[in-house]
Amino acid sequence: MTTRDSTVNPDIFKAYDVRGVYGKDLTEEAVYRIGRAAALYLNVPEIAVCRDMRVSSPQLVAAAIKGITDQGVNVIDCGLTTTDELYFIVGYFNYQAGIMITASHNPKQYNGIKFCRAQAYPISLDTGLADIRDLAIQGNFPETAHKGSVTHRDATDDYIKHALTYIDVSKIRPLKVVVDASNGMAGMVMPRVFEHLPAHLYPLYFELDGTFPNHSPSPIEPENLVALQQKVLEVGADFGAAFDGDADRMFPVDEKARLDDPVQSDPLQERTRADREGRGQSHSHACRAFLYQSRDAQG
């Protein structure tokens, strides 16, 4: 079956994800076809689907889910999550694939899609994304005997519990920590992490708001770290951390508000490191790195 006429812009397929301006390059119809193409290409019984808090994410995740289920594949709808949590969900629950609706650190008018296989192996242009692109553009989808179903799963507590296994909370002294969530997904996760830590949290911009009213969700830009650095100095914090929109990048600053080494989630790199450590893949890199920072801030 060929779906109704629609244009899928090939330029939205980047090296590691799909990304474009919502309503212009990235429409509901395009995402429907991409979801259906992903289901056809991956040929798995079910796909975990998550989204961030961008204004267009509810519409686009609905389109992706419809495309996947119309192709006869079941969906595990995990709702609002960080990208790291998607990787965790796919690995921890042994799902065969995952899709995240997010534009990460990009400006508010953008949205996008990230894909991974079983064990959170990322799908790039070289490892399947080009095939998904071509199927979506062609729009020639075979008829299916039945549509897929949708079930819901909230895995955030499992995700946080897993991340906390990487440190000994009893050995962390009381800390003062500033976190700038950039009005992104860290604003949902970090309060629940701090429930388990002997630390005082100074939150900045924790309200989920895809219009990003305070600053762009791109902490790699120095101007987007200013509020964090000022707050660290103001309250005498032990350290601070700024997250991007989908909380897979974390930029820490020390007690003098100096930028430390940034952390970016890379599921394939994580697997290599985890295999070397004999621990199994963590799927929670940015959150785990934040916890390591808490541990190491003890002087």
C-alpha cells in the first residue's frame, strides 16, 4: 500500500538522527511515515517510544506511534523521559528497538527523532537510518494482517534506581548543588534523584517548558551557563551542572564556577566501557556522570 501523497525531506536525516524545523521540514505526516518505515525496517515485535517536553513532541509522538502500529508493530509508550532513559528502557527491559522524539539541544522550533536497536545500539545513517529514510520517502508499505497495540510504562523510578547503583550514597557528605535544567527533561528527573542524596539542591529552570523561556537548551554555548555560574558563586555551592533539553549532555562547573569536562551520552561508547568494567551496559550515562560528580565533589 502507498500512503497518501506527502513529502519526506531527505535533508532531515542527519548522521545520527532525524532533525528539522517543526511544521516545515518535520511534519506529523512525515513522522508517521518515518515511524512506519522504522517498524518495517526493524522487523521487531515491539518498539519503545519516548518523548521530551517540546511543544511539538505530543503531536509527533502520536504520529510516530500511529505509523508504527499501522505497520503491525506494538508500541511501549513510556511518555516523557530523558534520552538516556530511553536507552536504559531498551536495555533493561530487553526491548528490540527504541525511538525518542527530541531535538536535544537545538532551538525551540526544532524537533527530531533518535533511534536505537536492542541493547541501545544507536542507529545511524551507516547502520540503518538511510534505509529507514528511503522507505519513508518511497511510502510503499505492505498491508498488515492487524494493527499493533499500545501499552504504557513509566520506568523513571527503575532508571533512577539503576543510576544510583554506581555510587555509595552513604559515603557522600552533605553537598550544595546547583542544577540548571534549561526547562528540559532534567527538571523532571533531578528532583527524584535528589530524594536519595544527602545534598541540598538549588534548582534553576526546572519547569518543563518547550519554549525555553530562560535560555536555549544548549549548555555548550557560554552564555547559557551564566545563570548556573552566578548561582554557584552566590550560594557557595560545591559544584553545579547544566543539562541540555533531553538531558543527555551534562556540563559541570566546580565550586569556583569553572567549566569542567562536559559529558555526552553515547550508547555504543557506554557499552564498550561497561564491557571493559564487566558491569553490563548502564544506559544512564549523563545521570551517572552527575552522580560521580557528586561523589567526587567531596574534596
